[in-house]
Amino acid sequence: MSDRIIIGVTDCSKFDIYSNWVLSCNENVEVIQLGYKLNNFEAIKKCHGIVLTGGEDVHPKFYKLPEYYPYCYDDDVDEQRDEFEFKVLEYTEKNEIPVLGICRGMQVGNVFFGGTLIPDIPTWGKFDHSKMPDKIDRYHEIIVNPSSWLNRIVNTDKGLVNSNHHQSTDRTGKGLVVSAVSPDGITEAMERLNPTGKSFLLFIQWHPERLKDQQSPFSKNLHEAFINAIKTRIDGLQDFKR
């Protein structure tokens, strides 16, 4: 396929790390940075796929639990970003654009589909999932549902992933299903409950873009599956136009 693959990557403080990961496995890929600060939502019309990146806590008012706000990091909430990314998901769902949501990307995605969040994991009685005291990523095992679509991508029932977050999903959004969990029960991945005939949609809580082992199926296989879904969609659109 000679046409370039254009992937929109949402703006965040570590944008370059996500962008470099997206670009790493295919020289035919181009990245567009999308964000409300750039005032460039219209650029999404050029995109063949979207990566929702990590970052701020989602404001609890968007999942109808404003009383959870005290459990958020007060200097780490950006309602304008929340609203921008809800708009991105509305567009991708309407236009069947493949989406990969990472960390916050899973959380904002779950809220978009009507789910809720745990605003602070340790307060809710689970192990700490945030970065280590020396600021590096925490690592832990995850369990992948053997019957899930994710399992067919990574070809394993368990694996080691990194972790750097204090919020997670709670009640699962409509049309989604949990496909991986940590040993203490925190949701680590979500996918469509009924994916047949629908666009690629995968939400993950770990950071494939900065896993120590970039050949891990929890990084490499995800990247390849995402790019292949985009190629398939482009080829289908081209066939439709012929």
C-alpha cells in the first residue's frame, strides 16, 4: 500500500514518546498532534487511526460522581482536554476510525461509553499502581481473558506490564468488556463486547510506548494489530470507491 497512514495522537506532556512509538514500526506512518490547545480538531478528518494518550485525571463530573473530585490530583485535572477527547471518540465511533487508548485513554474512553472510574486506587483498597518512589514505572503481572480478542493479539494468558496511575476504571461502559486484570482486580484492558463488523477499539492501562521490552507482545503485537486494522480499513474504503 503506497498511501501514507496518518495517525492522530492526542496532545499530552509526553507526546513525543507516544509519537515515536507510533512511528517506530512502519516508515509509512505520519503522526498528527491533536489537542484543544492546538485548536485543530478538524485535522481529525485526515486521520486513519487515533491514539488516546495518558495524562490528567478525568473530572468526576463527567461520570456523574462530582463528589469524587477531592480524590483527584487538584493540579492534574483538565476539563477542556476531557471534552476534546470525548469529541474525538464521538467522531471515531461515527466514522469507524480505529482507536487505541492508553492509560488515561482507557479511562476517558470508559467514561465516554457511560462507565465510571475509581478516583484513587489505594483509597479504594487496592495495591498501589503508581510509579515507584524513584519515579520509574512500577511493573506487575496481568491476566488476560483466554476468550478475549486481546488474547488473540498477544497470544498469551498473562504477562508483565508497566504501571503508573492512581485512577482506574470501575463500572464498565456500555458495549465494553474487561479483557485483562491485575492480580488485585484492577482493570488493565477493555475491548468491545460485540466487535463483529465494528472498528478496532482497544483500551489498555499500561504504557506500551515505554515498556522496557519493546518486543513484548504487550507492545509490539498491539502496535502491529492497530496498524493492520488501519490498513484493512483503508483498503476497504479504496475498494468501495472503485
